[in-house]
Amino acid sequence: MDSRDDLDWEFVEVRHHAGVLLRTMAGGTLFPFATPGTRPAVDVYETSDALVVVLEAPGLSASELEVYLERQYLRVRGQRARLAPEDAIRCHRCEIDAGPFDLWIPLPYPPGARHVETRLDMGLLRIILPIHHGSGGERVSAEEDSA
């Protein structure tokens, strides 16, 4: 990843944290149902033979998630439904993100899309990317564990 990619990623992080700060300062009353940017938490790990990406996806099914490999980025798209009752007139505390999200997760190097394993279990999407230098650009689909 070059320095421009690092800078782009830092801007994405600053935008997210600024949104969280504004939402916290507003206490859920100034912007009762607004979400400055839904952004599920993500962890990226490396094992001896794979990159493992874990994304928080509570309340989502595998069919509501789109996962793509784009060069050195993993792109995950989806939408969390609002949980507020239809007749709600005020939100006294709104911390659960809702709405669409489109994450571009930088990877330390381009993985290969062959044999990518995806699992959605107990609200966590786990994506296992074998370490392989390939061009990417392929969509992969998540499977939901039945257990």
C-alpha cells in the first residue's frame, strides 16, 4: 500500500470518529434518527496462510451482505434496518447504527479470491482470504452457519 492509500484510509477513520463524536455530543436528541455514517467494527488478522477479516454484522443475514475483492481492498456493503418503533416520536438514546454501509477495508497485500471462505455466525461475518498475490475484483458470497 502506498502513502496515498494510507492517507485515504486515515481520512475515512477521521470521518468515522467525527461522526461518533457528534452523535455522542448530541445525546441522540438533536438528530434523533440520523446516523452520520453506519460503520461496523472490523478486525483484520494475519495467520501463516491467510488474512482473516471479522466484521460486526448483528441483525443481518448473509443475503443482505455483499463482499468484493478490489485489488488490495476488501469491500463489504449492506444495510442495517432501523429498530425504532414506527410510532416513535423521540429518541432518548440512539446508539445502534442503522442505514447503509459501504466499507473499503485496506489489506496489507492483494489476496487471491479462489477458495475464499465466508461465514456469518452470531452476528459476526468472518472472511478468510488465502495469502496469494492476485488481481482481485471478484465478488464472493457469505454463507450463514445453521448452528
